[in-house]
Amino acid sequence: MEFYFNNENISRATVIDLKCTHCNFKTLTFEIIGDSWAMNFIGIIGVFDVEMEELFITHLTKNEYQNYRTINQNVISDRLKLLINRENLIFLKNEIDENNKLYKKCTKCGGKLEQTKMQSLADFVTNGGKIYTIGIY
């Protein structure tokens, strides 16, 4: 099964199940990495409605991309909430800890989220998940 977004093959992307070590909150995140220098997936993000098992793949806006380091992740999920008229959307951006390691921050308590499972997009769909793409608007 192959997946495309704006004519780019994103089939190698993964959906990662995460769990907070402090409050046991469970959520999902989306990661996409190209397998060559020619594959440029910068700015492609995934926003989840975890309860509905839905992944919305889209781009950061120009402003979000330019201010990514300082922008609050809720700004991005709030934009998508308005765009697609949903309430329970979660976007997780990478944070850097005191040891310069990347991690995702829990939206409930601020703790570190730990990976519990990783699956391909095809497996996500096979297991009941739904994937939607949202182009530039």
C-alpha cells in the first residue's frame, strides 16, 4: 500500500504510539523521513484525533515553519481544529531536553512521552486508522 501527499511518496512514514511516564496519557505522533537527499519532507506534519484514530497530514504554514522553534504546538493544532471543525486534535513537536536529546512533551502534564509502539502507515490503516491529507490553503 502506498501513500502520497502532494505527489510525494510518503509511504515510509510511521505512526508512533506514545505514553506519558508521569500521568499515563496515551497519544500518537507522525514521523516522516526520506531515504535520500532528494526527498524533502520538511514542513510536512501529522495531527491526530486519537479517539477517532484519524491522522491528518498537512504542511506547516509559512509563519509556523519560520517560527517553529518558538511556536507553541497548540497554535498548530488549534489552526487545524478550526480548519476541519474538530475539537480533539493533537500535534506534538519535538522538544530538546537538558542533554540535547529530542523528545515529545505530554500535552496533559508536560512530562516526557515514551514510545510504546511504531507502525507503518499501511499497518495504521489495516488496524482501523484513517488518514486524510489537507493541501495548502
